[in-house]
Amino acid sequence: MHLAREIGAQLAGPVQMGGQPHDADAVAPPAVREAVRTHPWARARQRLHDDLGPAGWAGRWALSAAPLWRW
């Protein structure tokens, strides 16, 4: 709740907690969800891409995430 106030969110009522990460879509206002969930990951991904460069990023993705997309 403190983080929501720090980013300027107006809380309409009590904080609701979801059981799964995707439950946040139903309980968190979009501005809070973006600031707390989406933007930190995007910033971290961009920093890693900047550090590795395009070829390094592609190689890292191939080792870590690509297997998750294979059936």
C-alpha cells in the first residue's frame, strides 16, 4: 500500500490481494500495475539489452527463455 501511495495512486478502498500474478489484472488499477509490475521488468530488460548488445541479448534469450516456448 505504501508503494501505491509513493507513485501517486489514489486508493479507493482496502487493498485486495490476488493468489496468482495474473490476478493483479482484476484488482490493481492499471497505473499501479504498470508502475509496480510492468515498468521494473521493462527497465531491467533494457539495461541487460544495453549491456549485452543485440547479439548477446539474442544468445542469452536463446539459452534462458527460448526453451519455454518450445512444445
